[in-house]
Amino acid sequence: MAERALHGVNLTGWLTLEPWVTPELFADSGALDEPSLVSALGRKRYRALVKKHRDEFFEEADFTRIAARGFNAVRLPVPWYVFGSRGPECGPYKGCIDYVDLAFDWAEEVGLKVVLMLAASPGSADAAKVAIDGSLDFREYKDALVEVVSALSRRYAMREGFFGMEVLGSPSVQRRHWLQVIDGVQIHTLRNYYRDAYQAVRRAGGDEPVVILPDAGVPDAWRHFMAQSRYQNVWLDCSFTRLDGVRHTASGPSGARRLADEARKQLVKARRSGLPTLVGAWSGALPYADSLMTPEGRIALERVFISEQLAVYRDCPAWFFETWKTSGRLSGWDARVSLATFERRMLD
């Protein structure tokens, strides 16, 4: 457990391309994700575009501003192809391990801790963009993901800024709803992967790095999982960027309260696992606005909503806002906008 809770931001959309973060990268091609961007542009143009984006979107000055704003950590999504041709099955994608090295240099210079997150999401709605061989069967490429987790842990084990490794992005598990089966990774397969990834981190990185497991949208499914004495420094990530079931049926102040209450309930369920529970991604994105709400009223409501969430996450060992920056400065998602009016003491 950290002596001081980690309060940080995600660096979403830097090493993994996200159309909602940088829509201009996708606008001319008509693509909606990275695989379709490769197909639309061709390998050479895609690689040139990605290099320019990674060179310019985040710089050392961003890390300085993050620390100056009162944060003490960053959560960095890295793709499974982070090692490029030196890693497993990278295909046409461009590796980015040199940028991860830079992130550690910049973070350590200003005293920020780094949590790495393997941004592969097998079983989720966008599973096609992370499947190494085009298959949606997670079992066919989980060993390759373990290999990447191991290599990252080995590379950064001795870095002062390396706090922990989140072994997967936002997977969804297979569930049954009445007579319908909702597609996803089978829970026992995901649990086996978590155990294998934990062992990989420990063998390559030692006992110090925290191993973080995403709750896969089922926070009540991990009771006593890996909480035994032979596992150490294991945390559960209960993220709140997927509260669409509530978000789409709520509006105005009452909707904001419903969202905050739902986050609190999910957190209570996750804590029954017996594991320290962090919030890997949360936002200030509001439910639908009332038709009579003014822009000023919406800004005020967003501040109230964020304040309520900060109160909910107060006892967590870590939380990370989604994200530090977007090219369009999206209110509710861009920390530079959403948290601009919050006093530093409320964030650190």
C-alpha cells in the first residue's frame, strides 16, 4: 500500500490512438479505430501519422504541468504491440517503447509515479482492434499478452517511477441476461490470465510493483480472488467510464446524483473482494442536460458532480481522471478543463 494515495490522470490517446481524444487523426480517412486507420491509409502513411502524433501530442511540459496541478501519478495505456517487431505478433502497427522510456524520464524528473496499463480489451465491444491474430477468442493470444506484461515489468523494475502494472485494459466478461448470452471473455479464462500475468510481473519485476486487475464490469465477481497470503500487492480496478445504463436515463442534478450513487455502490461491491480498490478511470461527463439548463448551469453542475465523485473516491488508494488532454478540450473528459477550477488541495 502506498504511503500516500495516488491522485493522477490518464495519458489516453497518446500511445494508443483514440478518435474521441484526437478526432483529426481519423477525420480524412473515415476510420473509427486504429485497425481501420491502417487499412484506410496504408502502412507507410499510418506509421508516419502515428510518429508525428506521438512526437507532438505529449511533451515534457505536460508532465511538468500535471505535477504543478497537484497530481502525483499518471496512468499510461500502452498497446500490446509496444515493442514493435521485438514483441509478439505486432503486425502492421508501430511500436512505441522509446516513448514509454521518455514518459518515465519526464515523470521521474517531476516526482510522478507511473502506472502502466496494457491497453488491450479482449471481450469488449472493440475487441477486434486488439485481437492479435484476428480472432476474438481471448485464449488464443493471452500468452502473448503475458509475454508483453513480463517484458514491461523487467524493463522498468528498477525505475524509481514505476509503481505498478495493470495487466489489461477494460475487458468484458461473458454474461447471461435472461435467455440472451452477452458476448465476452469467460470469467474463468480471465481469472487464469490474471494469475499468469501476476506471476510474470513477480518473476520479471520482483515484489514491489503493484499488480492491478480490472474488474471487467463485474465488481462483485472477485470476492477473495487472489487475496490469499501467497499473493501480495494486488489491487482491483473499479473504473467508472461505463455507467451508460444510468447515464442514458438520467438528466439534471438528480441524474448527477444517481451517477455518483451508482459509482459508490460499484465501489462497495468491488471492496468485497478483499483487495485494495482503485479507480483507474473516471470523468466529469454529465448525463443528458435539461432543456432549460443554461451553459453556466451545466458548468456548475459538472463541478458539483466532480466534487461528489471526489468524495466517493476519498478512501481509495488511487484514482485517475480520464484524461489529461484532448485536442478539442472536451469538457467532462479533459482534466485541463474539468478540473481547472478545483483548488490544488482538493486534488492532492
